[in-house]
Amino acid sequence: MIKWAKVLSTSALGTSIAFSSITTSHAAEMKTAKAETTEHVSISQAQAKGIALQDCKGTVTSTEFKQESSVYVITIVTNNLEQRIVEVSASTGKVVKKQEVKLWTQNQVKESVSKQYKGAIQSITFNKETREYTLTVDGLTGKVIHENKKELQLMSEQKIKEGAVKQYSGYVYSLEYKEATSQYIAVILKDSTQYTVTLDAFTGKVVNTSQQAVKLLTRQDAKDLALATYVGKVRMVEYDKNAAIFTVKIIKDNTEYTITIDAVSGEITHVKQDKLQPLTENDVKVLALKHQEGKVEHIELITENSITVYVLTLVSGSKQQTLKFDAYTGQECS
């Protein structure tokens, strides 16, 4: 803390006046210098961060503005644990300088420690800080006079998903945690747009966003993909926009296949098989009589072209007709 009363009481009057004069003159010079610098600043700090991140993907850990050279100095930690220092011109927005600083390898750490300490190194573990410090610093001496330490907790995947859905009004297609940078990478689908969003794992704040158009499968595409693997009769095709998946049900012989297809990649992600019981003869007779009035003279269950069907002879007056029905779906066969 600066105690002006104490400083003045121990100074002569002339000294105090001289101090005041110098301070006023210095302030005028600083004001002029600041005005000259401001004239050349056309890029904001936020814009400079964006420019730096376009040039180097990662997380911004610090930003500093250098008045003397009118540049923003931005420190970025990449996903490969490399530190990049990027300088962006405050007047043009161009990257004027880049510097790469890599973290020490385990061998470098071993070598350095072995030179300073005698003994055998038992283990080396990389520990990323998960604490936030709020420091109160004396403006005169620069000493830390108070420290408030808070342990940070990783946000759960569910919380990250909820925040992403709320912000982008889409479906979280995938979510991956990057331990090296303490970030979540979320891929979000909204209509025909795919957003790739990088979020801070402790705060949930968006660090970086990119987007691209994607072509989703149509119902016909999903049907064709399912039939290419499981030849049979398609009973149902449904699309879940909240999960970006198609569900196709196919019946072959006495088995129903429920096939789940990723609408983005076209990959079959899950297949479920259920054994079906064939319709009874009475069920099939009811179906036949709904089709046409008459009397069922004959009915039998046969396998035809790998499909189990009921064959019925229906008599209506002097007219006789042969009908075929799928034994499991009840659909009329040609």
C-alpha cells in the first residue's frame, strides 16, 4: 500500500514541489505518447486473439499489449503441449512474429535434476495445475499481500452437453476430453451444419469454434444401406433428428433385424435380432377376407424365394383366386 502522508512528512517543501512538477510534466508526456499510440490501434484485443488462434490452434493463456511497438503479444498452448507466442500488429491485424517454446521432455527433466541433486530418480509425473489463484499485490513493493486459492473441478460431460445444446440449439454428435489441454471438443449438429467447438473443461467457456456444411443421409439412403447388408422386407424407416440416426427394421424369414445407422457417416452402429412367431391361419384368413369377400377353401404355409408365406385359395361365387401373405408381416405378396 502507498502511504502518501508518510512520504510527504519526510520530504522538504522544495522536494515536494519538484516532485509535483516532474510528475505533471511526465503525465503530459505520457498523455501525448498514449494519444500517438492510440491513433495506430485499430485492432481490439478480442480480434487479435481470434487472429492468433487462426494462425495457431490451441488455448490462449495470456494477452499483453506493447505500446512501444503497437503489438499484441498472445501466448497460446497447443493440443500438443507446445507453447506459442504470437505477436499481432494492433494497426494491421497481421501476425508479425511467432515463437515456439516446447515443454521439457522427461529426459531433459531427469538430466537437469541429476545435475542438482545426488540420488536416484524414482518417478516423474506431469501434473497440470487445477487451481485458480486470486492475488492481492502491493502497488508500491510488488509483494503479494494476500492469496486466495480455489481448487477447480472438471465439468461433467453432461453439463458440457447441456451448455452446448443451449448455446447452439443442436445435437451433440460427439464429445471428447483432451487431458493435455483440459478441454472438451464437442461436435454439434444443427440441420445441415456441423460445429466443432472447443470448451474449457473447468469453466465450460467456448475457446474456439469452427463450422462446416454436412450432407445427412436420406430415408432412401438408410434403406439402401440396410438392405445391402440384410436382404429382406423393409418394415419401417424412422429418423431421430435429436440423435442423428436412422432406425430401419427388416424382416427376413422368421427374424426381425433392427438396424441403427449414423446419419452423418452412414455407419451401421447397432443391429438387434428378434425371432418372430408366424401369424396363425385364422389371422391370415381374416386378412384375406378383408381383401375380398368369399370363402377360404385351402390354406398352407410354404417357403418361397427364402420367404415364408401363407398360400390361400379364396372362392367367391364362381370365381376362384389364389392369394399369398407374408407369414410374419401379413403383407400381401405378388
